[in-house]
Amino acid sequence: MKKDRMSLVKGIMYLIRDVLYYSELVEIKQFLESIMEDKKQSNKYNGWTNYETWNFNLWITNEEEDYSKVLELAFDSEDEYELSKKLEELALEMAEDYKYIEQFSGFIMDMINSSIKEVNFYEVATHLWEERQEAIREHDGEVV
């Protein structure tokens, strides 16, 4: 009988150990998930996905001529996705202008191309699409 109690106590101790171990794993998992969420939030820049996206949007909407050009792209697009592809082409064309300038070859061109790859063109397109819709509303009261 004493042996049975010892076995039972030992079993309970192992069970408690396993529960505590599992609890620690859950806490560790939650901690790691919170770190990952913080990391996602810390990558944001002024409300945009990242610095590259913010910077691209800034440059294409800051000057009236550039803004008119990208707004025209928005009006010529069927949807945000098509517009995002046109914006990506625009960025690549802008980079292409510097490709043959000696000071921009090699490392600098790699940095330019690397930055372009980080731009969330769909996010910029969505922003421009909303402005397109607002312009339509102001013009004739309808949204296309």
C-alpha cells in the first residue's frame, strides 16, 4: 500500500512538472509572438510599411508635376493592383535613368535596386486610388 502511494505521489509530481513545463512553453511562445508583433510595428515608418515606401510616396506626390503624372496613372488603371504594377515600372524607369552615370554604377545602383524591392507599391497604389476616387466624387458625385 505504501508502495502504491509512493507511485501515485511520484506520478502526480511528474504530472505537475509536465504542466509547469507546458505552462512555461506557452508563456515563452506568447513572449516570442509579442516580440514578433513589436518587430512588425517597429518596421513601420510614418504610418507606411517601411521607410522605402514612405520615401517613394513622398517623392512621387511632393511636386505638382509628379503628382499629376501618378494621378493620371491611377485614372488609366483598372484597379489598385494594375496601378501598383505601373508604379513599380515607374520606379524602375527612374532608377534606369541613373544606370549609365559612372558615379551610380556598382554599389550605388545595387542600393537603389535594393531599396526599390522594399517598396510596397500596392500600399502606395491604394493611397493614390483613394485620392482618385475622391477626385471623382468631387467632380461628379460618383465613384467608379
